[in-house]
Amino acid sequence: MSERSLRARVTQEVAEVIATRRVGAYQHITLVAPGVAELARPGQFVALAVGGETSGTLLRRSFSIHKVSPSGTYGGTVEIVVSAVGVGTRWIVERAPHDTIDVVGPLGKAFPLPTAPVACVLVGGGYGSAPLFWLAGELRERGCHVEMVLGAASEDKLFGVVEARRSSDGVTVTTDDGSAGQRGWVSDPLPEIIDRTKAGVVYGCGPMGMLESITRVAEAHGAVAQVAVEESMACGVGVCMTCVMPVVGSDGRTRMVRSCVEGPVFRGDRVRWDAFDGGHARVPDDAVGAPKVGGH
């Protein structure tokens, strides 16, 4: 799909907050945004303006869409999950019912859905699991067997364990400190689950290190990984170039692409994980347009 046609499927709305509640370490917020709700698909995201009209905080904050309801009492709602880690996100979680937030969306590319029933494993890290519940529903409607693996550093950082039991055919929980579920990482139980279910696709959303590990496991066990990356997105619409990352194209060549436009969902085996260091991506020497050593 061209960028022009993608823009035609994006809207900007002044959304009213109709519900907000604390869920573990996160804030679950429901916004009235009928235009976004009508267009959105699992895996896409929204970009929220922060700070109000007089704020010096210019950049929007991007969040995966947890769920949408295209119709209903309010005419269409969008749900997001927010972790308050800075000035902008703290402002968002402090919004009360009837407050308004300027929203642009839906943005980015959605998770690709299988054309025939196939077993799928959905893996989420922390509140990165937010978009997976909506995806699980779409997959089960297509006749897919769905299992979920939810992980976090500790129990309070997990999101959606109870909801996962309603949304999937099986749930595995891991925590780094063993405070809930199995002690360890989400990649630890993944090989057994893929082999047992004969899964053809592993979907993931969470920290980049986690996405790399589940991609490696999926490849080793004959499954395709589709991952929603967590690159920093300052504008969300492909202008600022802060979210570029190296991805291998269908021609086998590496290019620096904008994860907010070409992603956030990529085939895991197309991402150049070797170029990431400390959460940041460098430009590989063999990437198209990369500076040549010595200037030649």
C-alpha cells in the first residue's frame, strides 16, 4: 500500500476520555475516537498529543491499540495501555473522565493474518502484550488455535493474564524473578509450545531483546515470527526519522526503514538484530546508502 493510501486511512480526532483505571503497573485508558476505531487493525498504534494547548511538550507519544469498539453507546472507542515513565506519559495517565486528548491514528502496519487456520503463539513482554488480545480474537475467528506467553520482570509488570485465559486456548506466564508463573524469560517455554501445537506463526510485541530471542526460537522450530517493534517514535508519521532501523528487503538488501510507517510489524527474520546495541540501531556497513569506509 502506498504512503498516500495509508494517509487516507488515518484520522485526527479530539478524543474524550470515558474510562481510566489502574491495572498493575499500568493505566488502562478508553477514548472516544470513532474514526480511529473504524479504521484500525490489530498491531497498529495511535499517537497522542500531550500537555495541553500551552505545553512546551511538542512531540506526541505513541501507543499500541489494545482494543477497539467501532460502534456502541459512544459511537466508537479505542483502548490503550500506558506506562508512566516520563513527563508526557505521566500527563496522559493523569487525565480524568471527560478530559480530552488529541489523537492521530491508526498508524503503522497491522499484524498479517493467516489465510487458513494455523496454530499461533502470541508472546508479550510487559504491557507490550496489549495488542495481542485483540489479535487473538481475530485469529480464533479464523479457526486458529491460539496460545499466549506473557512475561515481565515481576508480577506487577505483567499485563492481561486473566484476559489471556479468556482470549486464548492456553496461557503460559513467566517472570524474571519467579514472582508469578515460571521463573525465566518468555523464550524459555516457547520451543515446547511451538512443537506441541505445531505452530506456524509466532507473533510478538515487547522489548527488542525479547523480540530477537523469540525470532531465533521460531526460526529454529520451523515457525515464522511476526514482531511489533518498540522503536522510539517521535512523530509517528514518518517525518522525523527517529525510528529508523535496518531491515532486509525482498531483494536481500538491507535498508534503514521507518518503523512507524514500514512497521511497526516486521517479519522477525528480516530485522537485522546484529545491528542493535543497547536498544539502539546502528547503520550496517552493507546497508543501502551506508557511508563507505575511507569515503570511497
